[in-house]
Amino acid sequence: MGSMIEKSIEKSVVALVTQNVEKAKDVIAFDAEIDRQEREIESLCMKLLLQQQPVARDLRLISSALKMITDMERIGDQSADIAELALMMADKPYIKDLKHISQMGQETMVMVVSSVDAFVEKDLEKAKEVLAHDDLVDDLFDEVKKELIELIHQNMENGEQATDLLMIAKYFERIGDHATNIAEWVIYSITGEHDFSLKSKENEKVM
């Protein structure tokens, strides 16, 4: 499932930057498979909980996995949302270069891969690095937002596409938030501690 959401993000970035319709459609089709994977993993976790009655660390591991796959499924959803917007804009020239938006995509992909690897490898430091990395994605989002607002001020006709590009940047920012959530659950699965003073950002935002 982690590999699939990584590919989904990567394809959504390529579809957007190169205005590749086929890759955008691939991402949208991928989302159904990611949903299927979530259901399969959830079913396996529930069987383990009911049949094996795990305790202590094993229980934390399973409960963390259940939380993580919810964030992973949402990453798939948001990659598909980006692909749908890329499809809408595929036949129009862009009002600006997509350097920073593309960079957001690359950085969120790094976060997602690292958070999943941290879980598989039980690597506490790698999980903490994901939390720190989120600041970079937030900074890039702020930069993109400023650029797009300036383009609207220069020419109101830029407004429609600027809004679509801002939505895409927001989706990438949320993917970063989900990767952060995953990393927090990795930390919990290893240490048994969850810092609720750093609430997952997704819960602080209106969806």
C-alpha cells in the first residue's frame, strides 16, 4: 500500500507538470486499488485483534497500522484529486511555472516513503525526521500561495487557474500532514507514547 501511494503521488506530479492525460487517468484508477488494499489490511488487523488477542507492543503495532492505513487511503484520495485537476487543465497553458508545486510533490513523496519505511524498519529517528520535514512543505505552500495571489492581482483573468493551482498545492500540503500523522503513529508503535500536544494537523483543519 505504501508503494502504491508513492507511485500515485509521483504520477500525479508528472501528470500535472507534463499535462499528461494518461498518467492522470492512471492515478484516478489507482485510487480504487488503494481503497481495496485498505479494506484488506483492515480485515487482517481485525482478525488478529479478535483471534490472537495481542497484548502490549503487538497491540500497539496493530492499532497503529489501523490508524496509518486511514491516512494512507486519504493520500490516495488527494493524489486522485490532484490528477482530476490536472486533467481539467491539460489543454491550457499554465500561468506560471510549476517549480514550487512540483517541489512540494517531491518533498511529500519523501515524507511518505520515509514514514512507511520507519514503520517497517521500526526506526524512531527516521519517523522524527518526517515530522521535521513537514516545515519545508508548509514553507513551500506559503510561497506558492503568495505567487498565485500576486498573479491574480496582476490580471483577474488568471483567477480560475490560480485557484485550481492553489487547490493542488493545498492537496500536497495535506499529503504532508498525513505523512506526519503516519510518522506519529510509528513513534507510538515503538515507544507507546503519543504527544497529544502536537495534535495531528488533519484533525485541526476543516476538511
